[in-house]
Amino acid sequence: MTVRRDFQEPPRSRPDLVIGREELFTSAREQLGRGGSVLLHGPAGIGKSTVLRALAADYGGAARTVLRCSATESESHLPFLALADLFGLVLEDVSGALPGAQRTALESALTGRGESTLQRDGLALRLAVLSALRVLAAKGPVLVVADDLQWLDAASAELLGFAARRLGDTPVQMLCAVRTEGQEYDRHLPASPPDTLAVRLGPLNRTQVSALLDHRGYTPLSRSTIRDIHRTSGGNPLFALELGRALAESPARPRPGEPLPVPTSLRALVLSRLEMLSDEARRTLLVASAGARPTLALLHAAGREHAEAETAQAAALGLLATDPEAPALRFAHPLISAALYAEAPAQERRAVHAALSTAASDPIERARHLALATTGTDPDVAARLAEAGALARDRGAPSVAASLGLLAARHTPADSTPGPDERRLQAAEDAITAGEADLARDIARDVLTRATVPAERVRAWMVVIEAAGQALGEVDAVFPQVLADAGDDPRLLAQVYYQLAWRGLVVEGDFAEARQEAAHAAELAARGGDRRTELMALSFQASTETLMGHPDAPATVKRALKEPQDPYVACHHNGAGSARFRWLIMSDQLPEARATITSLLREVRRRGMVESEVHFLRFLADTELRSGHCGRALDLARESLRLARDSGIGEGASAMLASLAEASAGDVDRALALAREAADHAEVDGDQMYLSRALAALGYAQLVAGDPAATVRSLRRVRELEQGLGINDPGRGRWHGDLAEALVRIGEPGEAQDVIDTTRAHALRLGRQSVLAVLDRAEALVRAARGEHEAAAARLTSVQDRLGRLGYGLEEARAAFALARLRAQSGAFPRTGARPLPGPASYDEAARLFRRCRALPWLRQVDAAATAGPAAAEPPAAAPAVALDALEGLAAMERQVASLVMEGATNREIAARLFISVKTVEATLTRVYRKLGIRSRVDIVRLAAGRRTT
């Protein structure tokens, strides 16, 4: 029996998933699954009720009876109300089983008939609640779901606590939620069963707030607005949703530099406390709310003479957080500051900003306040804002620079030079640098509705194209328009052809076309005297030639690095430094590559170049992964992915690298999911180049997961894609050895050898020594599959040494693992007359190397192989001639499998001997049965003995 209470709420707010609470939800669900109880706690609006409902819906089906109650503040004075909610509908089912005194007391409390009180009927009532729960539990598990425990009437709370402490092994669980601040939940635990798990719900991060708003349909909000919502809400889901709703429904958005408008529904939460402030204290808090980092010194400088006493009054009311160690004043919640500012009249706000425009010590802050204190256009104010924007840009705060640029445009007269649209475009370019692509796109589109000057129009179009990121196919229609706007001006045309080069690579997947367009862009830029675009085009050309294996690549890299350099291009993720890094890492110069990318990462962080930071974190992770520093690579890859998701930049590429790192050092299932996510991103964007990288990562994860057949499917597609793209340098994706190894494992050594031979030709021409070593490792596996064990062992020994000298720690460990397996398996299945392989048949060296790399998934494979040990087998007798003749019609792998069956090897032993999976052995045997006209392994054994099969 399930008793339900209808928690009605608007359909739109009934969530389909618990956003940002997945780990907590899983932990709580596991606790319930173990038979325990759960107490959810946290501040108002943090999402306790949402998680409570989701858990109740998810786990409630396991209980025979679900008892629910949800208290409210206005009803908390009514005794036994929660008890009535819980037991009102089951009273008839339990009353008959209760002793008379208990039944009378419980009926009186639930129905209101009589004068039952805890003071008079305390013991009977307590025992009645405990007995009622035991009666229900005797028929099946009971789940008590109680929301808002803080409003539970005192009588019901005491009775539930009494029962909870005495239930023991009775199958009654409690799922409760309570509003708390800090650790106040402790006082609710004594009223809960002893095995209760307390789960605190904290604030959401920016990505989770964005997902929540998107889930509720507030999709038109820009990333910069979401950032403001996250800051103002403090990560509180309820506050964030209310702010998002208000913004989505408002026809006018806040101006740059202004805080978000706070809807009435949220103001009511804090205004009651604000009304308790004196007028002077309220004005002091208003100054603090307008300041970026308010201190008592700032408040004094802004004319608030009694700031100490007035802020102390606010702290006593819980409006300010007290921290003696921190010089800055901090509101107890960002919403208090926002509501206070929103309530103030416009004239009072301007007066506050005017005071702060002289009181603030930072020139950027003074300029911002001056703008907010000024109405209408003012060329002097605009000039000061533009100067402050340049200073913010130099300090590495492009997001601040963009905000100041928009303020400057607002105060710039229409006939000024530079004009308002020119300042808007500078703000858009700063927004691109800061990773706020949607804001940049909106600004540029707005400018295009008015601009008539070709240079301004082309500049705006460049912002639109840059804002598209990898999804260049979405802005295909822009290119004819921007070419028409550029006319025959080489400086403007150079910018267009540089973007066309990217289109050729990303949309068309044509490296030759991309290289040609980039070279043309560099030539036009040189003719027009645009050094920045010339260097960007040369850097792009160099990177493209490197991936193509083009002989001109080294010379183009040198041209891109020639002086004079542009500081922005030098550290841009598509600039000259990045092109040099690609060349170094593909040429096996790992220490130089690490030093280069570390320096670039440091500089872009100083400049606040978010998009470049995302890419350079990924590049550094790739370098560490190749070097065998897998744990460090995993940390960097995860950091890159977090930043990519927060900013909406490079998510597919970061997911791809995170997949490689997870497969090497983390969670293989997560690696598979990330690789598929990266492939989905590339498919949606129409990005053929990154699709091949994503599929290569998927193939590697599948190989680590022990699924060689899936690896082959993924990497065969990569091979086709890269052949179509014209990518000939095997140092780019480094998937070729994995494909060859997987092909050996599924019984296709011939195709594996073809992959090795084709790739080796390119690697020899380009001098890719690490690729050649990995190909030799794969070729050793081919030889082992063909029975050439001594040659395979010699090759693996050489490969391990070469990879170690080159600094490829993970690949070195993989070679040691392959060698250990070969020695162990050759010892388990000695061939008649064959000499044992030299060297110890031990996995210790492979384990040591994988441990040094922190390559946990690989280390688990070594442990499994070592634990299984070499499968013992008696030396086989020579197969009779009749058997050997019968096998002549089989393929090479089929013949090897059949021969080992004749020797008495199990499928698992055959798989270990031939470096293939058990499934591959089974599939191969099915083909053998069909070709030989037999039905089972027994028939193969009979064939070996020269007997006729039936």
C-alpha cells in the first residue's frame, strides 16, 4: 500500500533531472538501498525539496507504504498536524492492531476529537506511533518522507523522534529535508534513525546554473548574463531561476556595469531585514553594494563618516558576514546587495556612483562609477572609459574591458572620432578574447544594422565568424557578404581569406585548400601592411603544412616566427608560438614542447585570453601524456574541460583530450563517454578534422577497455577520414599502432602489416622516431601472432629501449607489457624443439613503468595478467599428417587457432597466446567448423588423432 500526498507545483517547475546534484543523489540513493535513512539539509532555495521528490519517486517503489508530510511555517503552531498527514490515511489499517490505550490516544490526536496532549497522553502517544510503524512494517518496507522539518509542529517532531530512535531493525526508513545554515542540522539528527546519512546541498557552479536555466527554457540568456546570475544568486537554484525568469520576461536588459534587476519575489526575502536598518545605515550599505570591493576606508572616502557603527548594525541583523581577517566587507548573500541596489531610486544610485568615482583608488573602478553617475553622452567620460578599458585589457581582464567599452560607446557622441560603433566593436573583440562569444556576436550584429563604412562592416563580420568557433558551417552565408564589403582592399581581403582558410579546413576538410587560402591571406596582408593578419595566416599555413607532412612546413614556421612579432599573435592559440609547439611535439622534442607551451599558457592567463587558455591547457596535457606523466595529464585535461564547459569554447577538443587522459590514468568508462561526446560535437559542427581526433580517442579507449573489434571499427574510420583530408603525418593522431595492435587481436595480421608498412613510409620520410618505434612494437605483435616469438621478443626489447630514450614513458611501459606477456605465454605453450625466450617471464618491469606513469587502467591489466599466471600445458605431440592436410584450406589465423585446439588449449589460453580476445577465438572457431564441415572442438581433436568425424 502506498499513501501519497499531492505536492502540487506548476508543471514547468517539476524537474525531469536533478541538475548539479548527481553525486549527492547517487550517494543518498545508495544509502536508501542499504536500508538506511537520509537527511537533506541546506539553506532556503538550495533544492532540498527537488532532491527529496526525486529520491522519493526513484526509491518509493521499493517500499510497500510511503508516508508523507510537508510542513509550513504558518501551520507549525498546530499540534499533531504532521502526524495527521503521515497516519491519517492508514489509521484504519493499524488501529485494530494497537492496544486500547494507544489506539485511543492516536485516534484522538489525529482526529482532533478529545483533548489529547503530550503532557497528558505522552507515553501512550509515543508508543502508539512506534507501534503503528511496526504494524505497517510487518506488511512490507515503510518509507517516511518529510519535507521542511524546521516547520514541523513540536508535538509531531517529538513523537517521530521517539519512534525513530527505537525502530532498530524494523524496515522503516526516513527521507527528510530541513532548512539549515551551517551545521545546524546536528539538532535534527537525534530525531532521526541512528543510521541516518546527513547530506548537505551546496551552491551550484556556473555550468550547473546554466544547465538549470536551459532546462527551464530560459535559453536566450547570454553567457555573460548567466555569469551575473550565478554571482548574484550565489549558486542558489531558486534564486537563479527567479533571476532568469525575470530577465527572460523583461523587454529591457540591464545596461553594462549595472547589476541584475531583482524580482519582487526575491526582494521580499531580504527587504524585511533591510527595513530594520536606520536610514543612514541603509545608505552606507547602498554604497557598499555599488562598490566592487568595499572596505571601511572606501566608505569613509565616499562620505560615510559612521561606517563602523552602521556596518556593525547590518552585521548584527545578518546582512553582512563578519570576518575579522578580511579587510573587505562582504554581504551575507549576494542577493542582499542586489536587492538593496535594485530598491534604491535612480537618483540615489547615481549619487552613490558619483561619490565612488572619486573615492575609489583604482582608475578602472573610478571610470566605471563615473559612467554610472553620468546621464547622456559626454566625450570626456567616454575617453576615460576607453582608457580604463585599455588598462583592463593590459591587465588581462578582457571581460572588464568589454564592459567598459560598451559604457564608453554609450557616452560617445555620434559625431566623435572614434565613434560609438568603433568602441562597440572593440568591446566585441574583447568579449571574444574573454570567451564571451554570444555577447560579441550580439554586439557585432547590432553594429551591422547601422554601419556603412567597409572597414567597420568587415571588422563586425570577423567578430561574427570568430564567435562561431568550430561551427563555421553555420556562418557560410556570411562569406559572400563580407567579400563584397571588403571590395579590393588587400588589408580587408586578407582578414576574409584567413577565415576562408579555416573554413576550408573545418567545413570542407580540405588541407590543400586551407593551405592555399592561408598563403593568399598572408600575401594580401603583407601588401596591405597588416602584420597581425600576416602572422596569423603564416602560423595557420605552418600548422596545416605540419599536419599534411608538407616539406615546406619548417620554412613556414620560421617565417611565422620572424620579427617584427605581434604580442597578441605570439601567444594566440592559432599564432606563431602555437605553430612552433605543434612542430616540436610532432618532431619528438618533448622537453622543448613543454617549455614552449608552459610559457604560452602563463602569458595567456596574464592577458585573460580564455579561449587560448582552454587550448593551451589541452596542449600541455597532451605533452604530459606523451611523456608518461599520466596523472598530471589527467589533472590538466580535466581543468581544460571544466574551463571549456564554463566558457562554451572548445568543448569537443577538450573532451577528446580528456578521453585520452582518462583512458590512460583515470576511468575507462568515462573515457568512452567523453570520446563519444567529442565525436558528437564534431559531427554537429561539421568539423572533419576534430572528428578524426575524437574517433582516434574513442578507438584508444576501446582498446584499453579490451574491445579490439570496436577499436578496429573506430580507427578504420579515422584512417578513411585522414586519407580524405590529406593528413599524412602520423605524428598528429598517433593512432596507427593502436589500429595495428587491435587488428592482430581480432585475427587480421595481414591488414595490420599493411597499416604498419603504409604508415612507416610517411614516418621515415618525416623522421618521426617515436611513431616508428610504436609501429615496430605493433609489428612485433604481428610476428608473435605468426609464431615468430624470438624475433618478436628481440623487436620488443629494442622498442622499449628506444621509447625510453625518446621520453615516451607510457609507450615504453606498453612495450614492456607486451614483452612480458609474450615471454609468459611462450613459456606456457612451448613449441616442440623451440628454445625458451630469453629474459624473465615476469610482469614486474611493466608494473613498475606503468606505476611510474600513474597509468592506472594499464596497471590493472598488468595485475590481472600476473594474477592469472601462465596457463600450464603439456608439450603437444606433433599433429598427424592427416590433420595438417585438413588445415591447409584455412586462413592463417584460423589455422593457428585450430592447431592450438589440437594441442588441447582452451579458448582463453588461445586468446592469450595469440594476443586476441576470447570472442575473436570463438568467431574464428565458428569459421573453422564451417570450412572443415565439423561441429565442435571434439571433432578438431578427432581430426588431430586421424579419426573420422561424424
